[in-house]
Amino acid sequence: MDCIQWILESSPRKQPCSAEHVVHELMAIWFGSVHALSTTITFAIHDLCLHPEYIDPLRNEIETQYDEFERTGQGLPLLDSFIKESARLTPVESMSTRRYVLQPFSLSNGAKLSVGDWVCTPVRSLMQHPDNYPEPLTFNGFRFVDPHILPGRFHPLQPKPSRLTDVDNTWHVWGTNRLAWYVAYSLLRDLIHWMNIGGSRCPTLVFLEVQHVTE
């Protein structure tokens, strides 16, 4: 459905939305829908610059597996893990899934909520808790990769591999799994484009590669 038409049809009939109001609504929807994606990919690029030792294995994976990824939307486990680790250490929000209590409610642990209370998910605390993630403050770009496919000098830290789109009690980033898939696909495509596989390399990336070799 056209977003502008949706805003117009949902406005009060007695006081229709002005053109200025429609523009403001569109901007709010746009910022609300893209900020998590753009912020996450920015942090991933930042982490790639801070950890140039991941450039070669990531580039090799992309060059050898990109066609299959483009055809199926599956694969690229190293890049998927790198983005997930970046998002784990630098989540867009420290608190998420904010809910306003409209009627008295009791949680399964006995906590009682009153009307007017707010309930949130402590995303950052969950994703940086040692019970959930060994060495929680250490950046390990391949933390979530199956050890059987991991390059020799790297090692995973999690007891089992996982994907960026997985959803459980320790990973609250994208909501439901069905909706998370497209966001993860977009993140992978964006980072691949930034690394510019098949074309000229990003100047920053070239500088980091040269610096890494000389050191």
C-alpha cells in the first residue's frame, strides 16, 4: 500500500491531515524504519577498520560464495557472524521492546506491573552478560561460526554456531525471525558493497590492508 495514501486514509475525517503533517509522518516512519539498519552497518564498518585481520577471510568468502548468496540468500557465515558480533557489542539501543502497561499485569516470575508502568528488554545487558557470551566484552568477529568451517587462526567462543537472524532469550535485536531475515540480507549486501568486491577497493580498506601487512 502507498504510504502517503495510508496516512491520508487514516487521518480524522473531520480534520484531514495537512500536507505538512503528511510530510512529518513520512519522515517519522522513514527514520523509524531505517535507523537500526544504517546504524548497525556503520558500526560493522567501524569494527572492520578496527580489526583489519578479518578483511582477508571475509573477502575470500565473499569472492567464492557471493554468487550462491545472491541466488539463494543463504551462506556467508563469516560475514554474518562478523555483523552479529558488531551488533552484539554496539547495539542500536540499550533498552528495547518498550511497552506501556494499560492494565494490571503479573509476569511469570511474580513481578507485578501497574497501570502506567513501562516494561523494556535490557538488550545491551543480555548481549554482554558472561552467562550468555564467554568473554563478553572481547570482539571476536567469528564468535558465532561453526568451528568446522572456521579459518585456522580464529576460534569461536559460543558453544554452538548461530545466525544474525536467530531469535532467543539472549538475542533481542530484530524482533521475529520472519521479519529479521530481510534486515540481515540488507546488512550483508551493504557491507559487501562497501568492500566493493569485484571493483576498486575502498581507500580506507586499502590503507588498513597495507598497514596490517607492514606491521
